[in-house]
Amino acid sequence: MEISPSEAEKTMASIREAEDQMRKTLGASGGAYQIIIWGVIMVIGYTLNQFADKLGVVLVAVPWIVMSVVGNILCAVISFRMGRKFHHPMAARIGFLWAVFVLFGLIGAIFIHPTDPREINLLIYLLVMLWLAVMGLWVRLPLLWISLAVTGLLVFGYFVLPDYFFLWLAIVGGGTMIGSGLLLLSGRG
Amino acid sequence: MPELDEIIHQPVRLRLMAALVAIKSGESAEFTLLRDMLGVTDGNLGAHLHRLEEAGYIAIEKKFVDRKPRSFISATEAGRKVFRNQVAALEQIIRGSTGGKGRK
């Protein structure tokens, strides 16, 4: 079998195209949509939190509850649909791990009993980031880097910008998550 | 010097292997996902998969999803190695260092 350099170039181009296509599909299946959904929820929710004094408790709490329910349903549907396309040996454990994290978070909250809203939200965020880090180690390594980057930025905001911490959570935390999700979707993550 | 492998040199099989190698070892892609991605018919893809499975380059696992049987396909270690060699051989041909000669 002999092929010319131009044929080889065409073949390499088709290989790259197939790889790129699969990476984009993998990006979508590797939690990209879920990360974007929670990023959007966090941008809206924490922006409302920042202005809670002016808006009142109801205008902050109700959107949070609605968005959390809708977000969880959307994520479950997406995970279910993506699970049909790819099989990952860890898939069942990933879902179970999320439930375990929520359980331990609740138990931790009972004993630690944080009362400062900033501490409560940082703890929730850290728990989500810890789960994302484990996902990164098990499934897609970029998720680990996203988790570490967001965690670093959140801790920075907690200590350096206490008065604007919720806005920091919205813009940096939520914004980074949206950007990371888009990066995964593009196939470069 | 890496040589061209005739089994995966066929365009659909090569794109199929490229897609499967892009997935991490241990993970697998569903039949219809690959069919849509490659733009081939069920029968066509089935024949190519059979050829690659015979060569030991891929593994096909049948699973029940929503009570329906589905085939999940993954590249074997041997398949990944052959694919890497194929890419290396193609790159050498492009650089003009192999003269385009490969394995029959």
C-alpha cells in the first residue's frame, strides 16, 4: 500500500476532524451544560444576595428556590440523556458521590452551625467545588483545574472583598463556571 | 519506522478509530452516537465495527439502557497502539521521509 503525501495530509485532516468532533461531544457530556446552568444560577442568585438589604428576603429566597429546583431537574435530564451516549465505569458512583457530599454537608452544617451568610455560601460553594475536583480526577482532568481555580478565587474574595463577597461569588464564581462550561463545549477543555 | 495498517486505513474505520481513541481508556461510546458522527448507515457501521473487532482493535459491549439493548464501543490497547502508529506513519509520509510505503 502506497499513498502520496497529499493523500496522507487529507487523511490526517479527517482524523483531526473526527477527534475534534468527539472531543466536543465529550465536552458536552462531561458536565459542560451542568456547569453552565449552575454558573447562570449563581450569577443571578448571588447578585440578588448582594442587594438583599434593598430587595428583601422574599425576592432573594424565592428565586433561589425556583432556580435550584429547575437547575437540579435540568441537570438530571441532561445527565440521563448523555448517559445514553457514553458509558463511563464511574457513572453510577459519580451520582452517588453527589448524594454523599450533600449528606455530609448537611451533617457538617448541623455541627459547625455557621451563621454568617458569607460563611454558609462559601461552604456550599466549597462542597460543590470538592465534588467537581473529584469529578476531574475520575472523569475529565480539566474539571479539577476549574475547581481549584474557582476555589482559589472564592477564598481570595472572602478575605479581600468581604463587603462585595456575594457580587464576587456571582461574577467570579458564576462567571468562571460559565466560561469553563463553554470551554468544555468547544472541545478545548 | 511506523508502517501503515490496511485495516484502519479505510476512511470510515480510521475516523472511527480517531473518535474512539479521543475517549479515555475504559470509557465507551454508544453505537448511534458514532453512526451520527460518522454519517454512515447502521449496516455500514456494523460491518466496519465487525472488521475492527475481529482485528482486536475495538471491544463491543452490549448493555441495557432504558430496557433497550445498546452497543457501547471502546478502543482496545492494541487498537490505540495501531492508531498511534498509523498517525506517526502518516506524519512521516507528509514529511516525505518514508516514501509512502506501508504494510500490505
